[in-house]
Amino acid sequence: MKVKLKITDLIPHRAPFLLVDEIDSYESGKWIIGKRHIKKDEDVFRGHFPEQAVYPGVLLLEGIAQTAGALAGLMGDTESLFYIAAVSKAKFIAPVYPDSHLVFKVSISKQKGDFFWFEGEAIHEDTAVVKAQIMAVRKSRD
């Protein structure tokens, strides 16, 4: 389904740690596509690396995880929090520089009780720059 959803309706993250700008499309319970524009004036570039700015790989993983959280929210659970429980098979394929447009593609591969397994990738200019499997656990908000 092609949509423009408000990401803040699906996950609790807010600026400056909201790393997904919008949800582009999804199929509930199956897959989701999020988008992010990495701006050249983002604070992270002052220290990573000032002479040759590179967007941190761990933030790319977090973008994938936030997109996975939005997929979980679209499955009808916006009242719980989803915590990363494990990251596996992470591959950092290419660096991401300021002023890049990213696409986060995430699919759910398995759910068992409160545990969810996701396959995700960050894509820049039709090329995967990061791929990973993420396991998340659902916890109620206390």
C-alpha cells in the first residue's frame, strides 16, 4: 500500500533521535519502506569524521530498527515499546555521506510471542549500504 504515514504516530522516537522521515509504503504484517534524508548540517557530522563526514553505521542500523518498529505499530501495536534484543548478520557495505537519500526496507521474517525477527537494509541510489537481521522484544509501557 502506497501511503504517507506520520512516523511519530507509530513509534515513540522524537528529534534528535528520530531517524526515519516518512513511511512510503507497506503491507501490514509483511514489509515496510521508510525514507530518510541525511542532511549535511546534522550535528553528528561535527565529530564523525569532521575532515571526511561519514554517517555512523550504528545510526543506519537504528534507522532500520525504527522502520521495523513502525511495521510492528502498523500491525496494531502502538501501545507497546519494541526493544532491540539482537542484531545479527550486519554487513556494512558502503559509507553514507551527507546529503544522501536513504530507503529503509524491512520485512518481518518471524514472530513468536513477544519476539519479532526482521530482515532489513538501508539503500542509497539503488545500492544496499547496510544489511542486517534484527530481533526485537515487545514490552508494555509502564
